[in-house]
Amino acid sequence: MATDIKTLRFRSELRSEIDRIAKRSRRSFSEVTQDLLEEAIRMRKCPGIYFHDEPAGREAKIAGSGLGVWEVISIQQTGSKNAKKLKKHFHWLSDAQLKAALIYYHAWPHEIDDLIDDNRSAAREVPKA
């Protein structure tokens, strides 16, 4: 993918934190910075969503729940497309939390669909006791 070059000045504390993350993750400063900016933009577009490190990488989560967006959407895709049924399944989530998950999915469906597929594949590979 082609990238544009821009000059950006960082406060020293911010630069140090990005350097620390880059070193810990063995990635470049530019790659880490782009990922952080993309997550910040996504969280701004979808209030109620945050990102968390999971074994398979960073994942969009529903604030206050610990649930991944993919977990709610996977239930919606298996027959609970009706908002009332989805609310009944996730009775502990507020309407705002469910809406945040749906808004995120609408904006980035391929990302969530890939996570759902990955988790379904992993579940099929688990040996039955």
C-alpha cells in the first residue's frame, strides 16, 4: 500500500511511549504510530468501543463488558437479527453497548467477519472429550 509522507512533531513523553511500545512489540515506530492513530479514529467514530490485546492480536471490544464486537455479531448472525432477541441474549448489555457493537460492525464488517470465521474454525478443531 502506498503511503504519504508527513512530518509530525511529538511531545517527548508521547515519543517515549511510542518507542516503548515499538520496542516491546518488535515493530517500527511508524507502524505502531499508524496503528494507534487508526484505533483512536475508530474509537472516535464508534463511542463505546475500545481495543485490547488478545492472543490473536488487537481486538475491538465493547466498553464495560469485556466482550469482543465479534462475539455479539456472531450471535446476531446465527438468528438473533431481531434487536429484541439480541437484547434478550445479552441482557446485561445496555442498548448503547449493543448499538456500539452494531455501528462498529457496520463500519468494519470484514474485520469482524474474519474474527468470527477464525473463532468458528478454532472451535471445530478442538477435540471432543
